Amino acid sequence: MGPGPCNPYPEATEALGRPMLGHLDPEFIALLDETIDALRTVFGTSNQLTLPISGTGSAGMEAAFVNVVGPGDTVVVGVNGVFGGRMCEVARRCGADVVVVEAEWGHPIDPTALLEAHPDPTVIAVVHAETSTGVRTDLAEIGAGKGEALFLVDCVTSIGGLDLRVDEWGVDLAYAGTQKCLGVAPGLAPLTVSDRARDRFVDRCQSWYLDLSLIAEYTGAGDGGGRTYHHTAPISMITSLHAGLDAVLAEGLDASIARHAACGALVQEGMQDLGFSLFAADGYRLPQLTTVRIPDRVTDEADVRRSLLEEYGIEIGGGLGPVAGKVWRIGCMGHTARPRNVTTLLGALATVLAR
């Protein structure tokens, strides 16, 4: 139940062992097309350029930035945790002038502050669900007020577990990961790009591997409509993602979101019953990732986490950055988001703390 990779859906795990297809095999191309259609559904978009990037969520982050940001561009980034900070680093490596809008860790980004930070930015970027703090930042107001800027969003921990409406909320570029609420092993970064963003691709992307103008040709989303070889796709991972998305959509996206909400409420209530206080601001807490303050009576928080892992096979994450050693991060995502797992966690933790 850690904040990192969850236990994948059984269907996604089984798919990893299927016989290998060639990356240009018509059967694989058909499976890729079905996977892309399913990604459009979970992103809430009709964007033609939607695909799984061959790499983890960080590759999705870099792909989103390097295709629309060049030297001298102004990028406004909301930072209320580790992953907003990483956005800043990627933008700076593109040569951008980065304007940072900070919020206290545990609190959401103020949309008004983000929109008023610069009169004419190239990109406005924010993390929807900050994995390091368990906080949700609302997107609709930012998208409505973005003006001429492109709106870029990290959806790694939100996709499949929170309401996400890329088109309705005016999001131009969004990237995600497979290992959180989608219940698939890490290794791919779902990405979607609006036509508006495609029209503003840089003339020469700083990365050949992540050049979306080239990758689009492989997926059939290029200007010519055909397919041109770019790189060897990770066939087994895409097959697994296809199966994982099938599991999510068979349950129903709304049902998946509701299940995450219900399990998150159980975690938060149970942790408070054990004497922990919640770290994230009320009204903006993620159901799929609960952050709690470590009370003074826990004298060795790392030892408690180690005992949970070694004795019960349960992982909870420690704090990152300025909250390291001060908070725990408890993930309840994807296939793992089941009441029985929450009950097991709370019972095991109570036993360890009673020693």
C-alpha cells in the first residue's frame, strides 16, 4: 500500500506473460489502437495525439515539456511538493525562464496566484495530485483562465482514481503513470496532447527519442495519417496496459473513482482512530494517497515501516523533502484499493505500534 507501484490487476500481470508479438505486427498495431482509445476515455479527451510513452511517468513529464518549451520561454509552475519541483527542473533544462508559484506543503496551489504570476507565459504547469503530500489542486479554474498559455498537468496519481476531464477543463498536455490507480506495472507514461498544443510544438525538439512529431507518425496520429517506424515499442508493457485499462473500464470509470474514494475514507478514518492526524488540507485530500503526521510516541518511524514490510508484506512510504521523517504516505490505489486491504493495514499497524 505504498505510494509507489501498486499490486497490478491480475489481468495486467497475466498479460505480461503472453506470447510476444512483433512491434509492427498488425495484431499488435490493433491492440495499440485499442489501448489509445481506452486512454482517451480515462483522460476524458478526444485528442488524436494520445499514446503511452515508452518510459515511466518521468518520461511523460519530459516529453510534455521538451515539445512545447524552448530557450527564453516563460513557464509558470505551481510547486507544493516534490513533483512540482521536478517540473521546474525539466523546464529550466529546456532553457525556460521559470516562474515558481509556491504553496505550503500539504496545501493546494491557489489558481488565482498561478494565473496572475505572469502576464504572458508560454506554459502554465501544475500537479493535479501531488504524490509527495497527498493533495489535490483543482484544475478547472486554471484551464478557464489560462489565456494564450498552454496548460500542462501531471496526472500520474490522479488518472483512474480521481475525476479527470482533460478537454472540459482546458488541459493542453497531460501525462500520467501506469503504476498508480490504473493498476499496471511501472514502465509506461500515458500522454495526451491537444491540437492547440501540437500547433505550438517547437521547431526542433531537444530530444529525438521523445519528439512527439516523430512518435505521432508511428501511432497513426501524424499529419499524413500513416505509420512510420520510430522506435521499438515495449510490446509486453503495452499489452499489460491494454489489459489493465480493460479491467478499469469493465468496472466502470465512475465506479473505480468511487471505490478509491470509499477506501481512502476508510484509511483516513482508521488512521485518526489510531491517533494520527491528517497532513493534507481538509477538502483537498487525495483518497488514493493519505498523508498523516507521525506522532511523537513513534520514536523510530522507519523501524515501524520496516516491521510492516517484513512481517506483514505491507509497505507505507516515508515523507520526502522537508517532511521526511515527519509524515507517512499511505497509498490505496488500483487493484489494491479494497476494504480488506485497509482492514489488514490498520490491524497490522495497531499491532506494531502496541509493542
